[in-house]
Amino acid sequence: MKENKRRMWQFPWRYSESIAFVAGFVIIGFILQWIVGNFDYLLLQEPVNLIFGGAIIVLLILFSFARKTSFYQWFSGVPFSVTLIAALLILGLIMGLTPQVVRLHPHDHSILSRLGFRQVTSSWPFVITYFLTLLSLGSLIVRRLIAFRKEDYAFYFNHIGLWILLFAAGFGAADIRRYVMHVREGEVEWRVYNDENQAVLELPIAIQLNDFDMEEYNPPLMIIDRETGKTQPEGKPDVYQIDEKRPNGKLMDWDIELKEYIHLAVRNSDSTYQEVHMPGASPAALITATNSRTGEMKEEWISGGNMAQLYMTLPLDSQYTLVMDKAAPKRFMSDIKVFLKKDEKGDEVEDIDAVLEVNKPLRIGSWTIYQYGYDNDAGKMSTYSSMELVYDPWLYPAYAGIALLAIGSVCLLWSGNKKRRKENDLG
């Protein structure tokens, strides 16, 4: 007796049909990517994203009337969802293995760029896979809500939280705005430049810079060629990092000894320094350099200088000289006051005092303010601070999705432990 072999595309669909279905749409995505380029998220700016999001919810509700069909069962089932997750994982691996860029060079026509590998999240294959995931997950949620059971509360928290997070991250991307604002000490700024045409934009948020401060590491010492200015030995220069606990070092043929170090120093005479806590002070060190081959010894104050003071070097011979490099920043911060309109149609404002640091942003409403930079040439004497302002009105919906996911995870653990205890009691 012959076995009846199941044919492809015969309901109920399983993994083979799911893989073929998703692969087909991904191929369509690559064709679109090759022909029209990246998907333009700006097409989904408010209110388009809200209208489109509402249309998706209506579509999911109407689609639920066909929930008893084999297609609906497959579309909201495990084989299709697992295949979509695998496709997203593969695209994520491509994103991780290929350097991503914010903007493609206009003359970059490489295969990787044409296929969207350098901007995966803006590529058509990713957008199509993301959209199918949103529809499949939404169909599953609607199907389970219609057959509501309070025992499935962990499922509802997890899946609804994930759907909200995916929706906010995808459709909210079009409303995200990034600006860099340069604010001078003692001044209030509310204007930025548009990257596209360098036009001046006025924002509903203003920043006053009260003070900019910086902490620095001790600077390094190195030997340079007096004619070329190149550090020695060329290609792999020796560096002695000033450390009062380790006053001895070696640079090429010279033994270095740190006699005295002043981090905030001002020149006291033509060749000496004293400690003065004032703007314009710079690191200075009294150094003894002894040639290990000839025994020749030299001692002098050296300093890297800054915009307020000239540098000071220690000449070693006719070819080489010992210099102090600039001190690297350890920590820099901006003491600011932020003014934010409570109602963009009115004049009422909310002001907040804060100290802004790297990796310690300030969040106000839909705005997040990051410490971005300063005048690199002036260093701690910088008269302005640069701040990046990110406007993301979908941040709180994304947080709500994450919170629901977390609650659902806790509920799963609790219900699992409860079920295990019940089984143990019965056993």
C-alpha cells in the first residue's frame, strides 16, 4: 500500500511553506532595494504613522473574522513566527558583520550598499520582514484575546508588550529628531542648524550654559625629532605617562626621573612654574633626563602649554627634544539650565537645573540631552559646550512595551513555579 505523501502548499502549511513564503518576500525586498534604494522612514512621519497604525489595528480586527481558516491558523502560528524570527536573526547577523553607516557616500555603488547591507534597518528586506512580524504577532494576540482566558495573563503581558515595543520602535523612527547645539558660557541658546540645508531652526527647548568644567589625566612625555616633529622611535614611539607614584621611566636612551609635577601651573619666571588655580593653568613637570650611554644629564621644567601659555621643552641634543603632550580628558561636564515650553502654543516654560556628563544624559519629556563635545583645541579652557538633543515622542510607548514584557516574564516564572509546586503536591 503506497503512502500518501503530503504535497507542498497543501494545508495545513508548515515550516517548508513558511520558509518559502518569507524567502519570497525577502527576495522581493532585495529587488526593491536594488531598484529604488533604502526605505524612506520620513514617509511615516506623524500623522501618517498614527493613521497607518490605526489601519493595521482595524485590519487585524477584520482579519480575525477569518480566524478559523487554515491560512489564519498558519499566519498566527508557530512555524510562520519562527521563520520570521530566523529571518530577522539572519538580517541582524548581516548588520553585525557589516559596518553600518548613517549616510551612504553618493558614489558608493558597491554590491553591499546596493543590497542594503550597510544600512540594514533601512533596507526593504528588513522593513518587509518587520511588517510581517508585526502582522503575525498582532493576529496571534487578537486570536487569543477573542478566546480570552485569565489563566493566560503572562502570555498577554509578554506578547502585547512585544507588539507595542515593535510598533513604537518601527513607526516612531520617523518622528525622531537629532540636533547638535553649541552653547557658550553665560549664554542661552535655542537655535540649531539643519543638517540638510544648514538652515537655522528654532526649537521649543533652550539651554543656558552656566559653566563648563573638565578633569584631566596626567599628560605623557615623549621624544620628538626637532626637525620633523615626529615622535620617536618612528612607527612605535616610546611614551612615559607621568605618575608621581612611579617617578622613573625610560625613553629611548634616556632615563627619565620626575622631580616635581604641578597639574595646574603658571609660569613663575622664564624657566620655573608655580601652582596657581586659575583659568589658563596647564600641567608642568620638573624632569631630569640622563643618557644611559654617555651619562650626560639634563634637568628642566617642561610643559605642554595651552591657549594662555607657551609650551616648554627639554632639548636633549641637536636632533631630539623631550616634550609634554596634551592631557587627555578624564571627565567633562556642563552645568546647564534647560527651559522647555509646557505648551508649544503658549509662553509658559519649565526650567530645570542639571549637570550634564558623558553617559549621563538628561531626559525631559520627549527630549533627551547628551553631553556631545567641546572646543578640542582649547581643552578645559573651552568657552562653549556642544550638546546633542534627541526628540523621540515614542520613547514612553517603547518603555511601556518593555515594562509589559518584564511583567510578563515575571508572571511566567511565577506561574511556572506554581505549576511545578502543584505537580509535586499531586505526586
